[in-house]
Amino acid sequence: MVFDSEKQSIVSLGQVGDSSSGGISSVKEPLIKEKHHSPEDYSVLAAIPSFLFPALGALLFGYEIGATSCAIISIKSPTLSGISWYNLSPVDVGIITSGSLYGALIGSIVAFSVADTIGRRKELILAAFLYLVGAIVTTLAPVFSVLIIGRLMYGVGIGLTMHAAPMYIAETAPSQIRGRMISLKEFSTVLGMVGGYGIGSLWVTAISGWRYMYATIIPVPVIMGIGMCWLPASPRWLLLRSLQGKGNVENLQQAAVRSLRRLRGSVEVDSAVEQVDEILAELSSVGEDKEATLGEIFQGKCLKALTIAGGLVLLQQITGQPSVLYYAPSILQTAGFSAATDATRISILLGLLKLVMTGVAVIVIDKLGRRPLLFGGVSGMVISLFLLGSYYIFYNTVPAVAVVALLLYVGCYQLSFGPIGWLMISEIFPLKLRGRGISIAVLVNFGTNALVTFAFSPLKELFGAGVLFFGFGVICVVSLIFIYFIVPETKGLTLEEIEAKCL
């Protein structure tokens, strides 16, 4: 498969200058800047599977969060745990709770090394296998050490999924619904979380209930793995390998055409060849035909993409979400909820709110754009955090202030940082460094999560909750400045146009 003569002439006009330098001449960019793609033809039924099966990995991530909060209650119970080693120390409980998080850190490091070699599809198949083995080992664990091994294996699956799923969806979804598809992945995470809380609450009073909580999810990674085996490889990954000479060029380009036809459905059969040639021309025009070196991640357009993606996921974690949710049960109880209302039911309530607001983001993100939602959502977070800080310092006799602030914070986070952080990291990196770039962003995400979780209690003891929430509010103000000056709008652009126009 080669470019047709017309496209070759267009590309050659965009490459006037010294091609031997290996750089990207500034005169190439108008090739894409002046060309606006007509909306891609696609079948909705054909587009759904390429989102659905990767999103099952996100659902498994969310389920683990919800189920583990209930499993800890079961494991620590002398009468309900069904084990002899139930008398766990606070450190042991912390290891169980954070085991999957540290596994996810390992998974993101592994992804950095192998993602661009094995491809997005095979990485998700590997993630499904690790989910399955991790869930089985955790369910059957006879001793504490085996339980931790199962948690770590499951966590590696999380790290691989949160790296590969947004990338696969971004590279296979039509540009006009790409934001919606990737945001639905975040919706799947929240749905899994609510499901984990719900199923956990059903088993929490059963003997060995924690085993049933983890066993319940075992069929899902099987479905995910089968689905990913059935789906085609990302056409953009195939074309990148073709451009860089990693395999038979003609076979790779023909495979990309077949992949695109399957991903778009029957409406795209006639234009798949033309679209593949168009993507190839655009990738060549922005220098994707040259294999990337490790040092390029920290140079030029790749450094800018890393700044955008890394900044968003860093701010996503340090603007207080874990801390706000930590205080949710006490806030709701002071507002008049029954003292017997347990953390599980409160978590389900907040999970449903997160689910609704993420659904709103999914509906409007490709209409309003990324920047408006970020500005609106983070502005609401600023107001809610200053209200929470004021409650703990000045207005602790008016619990309604705290409840309104809590609900406002959760809703605004799910409209902004929640889905858009993951969306932007999947869109913004140049193709040849997308795998490594996203793995660094995922590593920053989980690493910062671990650090914030570890540091929250000491900081609360040192400064008090009110000052801490004021501090998070100030960080949100810094986030607004970052969004205004650094984060571009990518609504409606193809991935190749984003690389040419925004970096």
C-alpha cells in the first residue's frame, strides 16, 4: 500500500527545505493546519467494541477500590474472616489497601519498556490475564503473604490497563466522538467503584465474605481478554511500525486498512484505503517516520506534551480528592445522617453522584470542549474547598456548609479533572512517543496518589483539616492558571492535527 500520486505531490510541497537535518521544518505544518478533515464516517455498532472491552479494564480498577474497602472490614473480623491471621496490624492493613497501587506503579514502569513493542491490544490482553490471576490468587490466598502477591499482580494489571486503554480508545475512535469514548472509560471506573461498594456490602456480613468479593469479578477479565483477542490492533500503531520499517511495510499497511474497516463498519469500506494514506502522509509530515530516542521525551514538542499531561495528572491528585472523600462519612453524619450509617452506604451515595456527573461530562465533552469543562469544574472545586476549610475553622456549627461543599466538590471533580485528565494524556503525545509518554504520566498519577495518601494523616495532625483544605483550594487556583496558559483545546481534531497544531 503506497500513497497515491496526488498525495505524494502534496506532501512533497510541504517538505521544502533541508531534509537531511532530521528535524521538522516549520513549513510542513500548514499541510495539516490548512486542511480540515470532514467528519469521519462510522457505524456506532462497529465503534462500541473498541471502547467496551478496554473499558472493562477500567471497570475492574474501580471495582477493586470499592470491594477492598469492604474486604478490609471482613478480613479484620474475628468471627467473619474465616482465617486465623485476622489480627492484622495497621501496617498490614495499609499493605493490603495499597498493594494494588504499588502493583500499578510496577505496571506503569513495565509499560514504559514494552508498550510500543507489543502494541496496545496485546498490552490489554496481558492486563486481562494479570487481572484474572491476581483475582484468583487473592480469592484463594491461604496466608497473608499470598494475599499480597495476588494484590500486586492485580495492581500490575491496573497499571497496564490505565496506560493502554485510553491509548487504544484514542487511536481507534472517530475524532468527533473520541472525547466521549475516553470519558466513558472514566465512567466505567466509577461504575466499577459503585459496583464494588454494592457487592462488598452484600458479602461483608458473610463468613469469608472478602473471598467472595474478589471471586465475583473473576468472569470480567475473561470477557475482557477474549474481547481484546477479537479486536484488531490499533491502525495508527500498525502505521507507525510501517513508517519506521519495523516489519513488512506492505503487510502492515494492509493490516491497518483491515483494522480501520472493522473499527468503522461497512460505511468506511470504500474510504479506508484513502484514510490510511492520509494518516500516513500526516504522520510523515510531522516526523513520525523517524524512530524516537529516549532523550526526545524531554525535548521539543514531546516535552510540551509531557508538561501538559504530567501537569494535569499531578494536579488531579494533589487537589484534595482522596482527602475530601476521607472526610465524607463524618461530614454526612454531622449533617443529620444516622450514626449507624456505615461508610459503605455513604460511599455508595457519593459513588452514584460521581457516576451521574461523569455521565454529564460524557454527554457534553465533545460539544463544549475540554478547556471549558476544566475551567468550570476546577472553579467549582476552588469554591468547595474554601467552603470546607471555612467549615472546619469558622462554621463548624453549620454542617449544611460542609455537605454542600462536599457534594459540589465531588460533582465538579467528575466534570473536570476526573475524565479530562485521562482524556488529555491519551490525545496529546506524538504517536512515536505516545506509549512512553503515557507510561510516565500514569507513573506520575499513581506515584502522586501514593504520596498524597501517605502524607495526608501527618499533614492533618500538623496543620488541621481546615488549613489543609484551604491549601488544596490554593492548589486549585494554581491549576486554573496552568489550564489557562498551558492546556490546549483538542475538541474535534484528529490525533495528527493535535500534534501539528497544539505542540
